[in-house]
Amino acid sequence: MPIIDVIESVYQQLLVALGPEGLSRSDEARKAYGHDETEDLCFQPSVVARPASTGQVSAVVRICAEHNLPITPIGGRTGLSGGALSVHGGVALALDRMNAIEHIDEQNLQVTVQPGVITQVLQEAVAAKGLYYPPDPSSRGSCTLGGNIAENAGGPRAVKYGVTRDFVLNLEVVLPNGEVIWTGANTLKNATGYDLTRLLVGSEGTLGIITKAVLRLAPLPKENRLMLVPFASAEKACEAVSATFRAGVTPSAMEFIERDAIVWTMQHTEGLPAQLSSEPGAYMLIEVDGDHADAIMRECEAIVTVMEKHEAGEVLFAESSAEKDALWRMRRSVPVSVKAHSVYKEEDTVVPRYELPRLLKGVKEIGARYGFSSVCYGHAGDGNLHVNIIKGDLSDAFWEHELPKAIREIFALTVSLGGTLSGEHGIGLVQRPYMDIAFNAAQLNVMRAIKQAFDPQGIMNPGKVLP
């Protein structure tokens, strides 16, 4: 599909549907909505549509379908796979004006939200009522629930509570022809027909536009303990992950950060814990939560025993809310600090926990052979390793032509270890050339058939996911 512009007559139709406050083709708006956090990529749409209701979304989609215009759904623009980039021009459909928390159902532990609600805003709203929404990406202060659902986002606490998909009960969706449907029911069990809800979660805006979601909540844990564990060896830190679960403990978070990530974060972030040092080869940030302090301490003691068996250094326990906040600020600052250091490519690999040391070792060996450095961190408790390949002084020619060969080797290694290409960032634009590593022709054809059934014109977020 070539780059497609929006002609004047169609612009006027969109203007009638949205009003002047909901439509823009200014250079400033097109640039702002033309990028997410993927590398340094920018693809400006022809126009930016910002609907304020499901009815307006439906009207925009019907106009685009009539004129065969590409539509790119856009959330908080924090994605790392290029999923919200308007690579074929057309209409950028930004959902940030649809940002209402419509109803918190305390009796049934559910909440109904619009897609533009910022994740942290929801978490704080339900926490005020003693409730908990666990999915918490590093960008939770700016990412939106619609984007989280489209990408099936995870975050540190997915290890205990699950990813976004595990909390979605029902979705209101505008289909590529403008029709509006609900995908499921507001119940904890549903064996009625095909599971359209789970299909739409993680579909990256290629099958429809999410305009409302009913999410499951949990009671807010009463207690938590947070510990920072140094390791001389990054591989030893990774070995300790599987051993922790085999010891019968399930932390609420288990994060891995190697030395270079810590060094860069210390350079770019203020207010970090004084105990942080650039000497360890890696750190593990481990949280345990629950309702009973004595049970939490027993789990912490079991974790410390496992860590010591894997050559950990002295364990630091956060003793106050301020210290906990500082440690989490450090972890959430890692991606920003890496980006501040250099242009980079981030690969969102995930393997079974026990294979994490082999994945890390293999990534470093591939880097040594090709001549690039990488900074690794991620949700170790899930086996989810974020591999950040640093451009630094590498030539543009190497970056464009040679590096994809190395990335293909990284993904081939990941799949050979029982893993896959993405744990939470999605495929989007930049990982789609590698889908043949994870799927054979028959599997890809099933996905193409699903796409064709939903979107026969191919207008919904074209150029994403499927090679």
C-alpha cells in the first residue's frame, strides 16, 4: 500500500463528523502523532482525528472505509515496536480524548474504562477504594489502557498476576466497516461462542478499534517487601530466577538489570538509592506481596537463601515507602536512560525461565561476532529479556544491512530455547520481518485469514504484524 493522502472533500467529511476540535492537519499535530518510542522512527499521517465518543470513532471509520483510507489507532505513543506509526499515511486515529473511568464496580471487582485512560490514573483510582489493577508497564504514567490492551502489555507484576489479557473481560470495538460490537460478557467465565475478547487483546489495532473495556480487579495487597540483590555475574543472577520458583516462592515482581543499564541509569536519573553501585555485574529487584507480614517475611527469607546459593552479594531491603519508590524509579528509568545514551533497537525476547541464562549468554556471543554491544534488562520472573542493541559508533550501513542478520540469529536462538519473538511489546512494524522464525506458512495463513475476515479492505493499521 503506497502513502495515501486525505483529499479535501474527505477532510471536510471528517470535519463534519468530529468538529474542529477533533481534527487537525497542522504540521505540529502530524509530527506529534507521527512517532512513538520506537527507535528514531517517524511517519507523519495526513490528518490526526481525535474522536470524543464511540459514535465519532464509528463515523471516522465509515468514512475511511468508503474511501479506502488507512487508519492507524494511536494510544499513549509509548510503544516500542512501531505499532502506532502511520507507515501508509492516511488517518491517525488518536483516542486520548476518550479518557473516562466510567464505573468502578466494587461489588464485582470490575471497572469500565475508555481507551484513553492512563494506566497509572486507573491504578490510583481503584487503589483509593482498596482495589488493585496489577498490569503496570514501565511507561504506566503515560501509556493508555487502549494501547495496553492492543499490545497485551505486561510489566513487572505479570510474574504473579498475569498480563493485560488476564484482566480483560469484555471489549467494545469498532470494526473496520464502522460497526460496533461487544466481544464477550462481564463475567468471570464465558464458554459462549468464539473468544473474540482474547483475539482482540494483542491484535495491535489490526482488527478493530477498542473504544471501551471492562477490566477485572483484585483486592489491593496489604503488605509488600522489596529487595535489591547484587550479583557479580549476570548469568548467575539469571540462574537464580528459575531456582526461586522451584523453591516454592512466587514473587510479585522479579526484575533483572545488568551493569551497563545501572551505570547509564545512575548517569541520567536523580534521587536513586545511595547503595546503588556500578560494581556488580547485575542486580535483581525482587518484590513479595500479600496480606500477612509474617508470611511475606518467610518468603523473603526463602528467596535470600536461593540468592546466596547463586553467589549473590549482600541483600538490601527497602525499609520505607520512600526507599521502595526510589528503587522502582530506578527500574522504570532504565529504558529512558538507555535511549538517552544512544539510538538503539530493543528486542523483546521471552523464553522459559530456566533458559534465561542460555539466552543471555547467546545474545552476548552473537554481539561479539557481529561487533555490537547490548544492554539487557527485563522481567526475569517471566523469562522476558529486553535486549537493547546499541548503535553508538556503528555505521548506518551496518545498522541497516548487517544488524538484521544478527537480530534474526537472536530470534532463532530464542525460539530454539522454547521462546518467542515478543513477550509484551508486540510485533508492530519492526519485528514483522522475523515472524517466519516463530510461525510456519500454515500458521501465518490462518492469521492472514483472520485479518481478511475482519478487515477485507486492509485499511486497519496496515503494514503491521503480518509479513
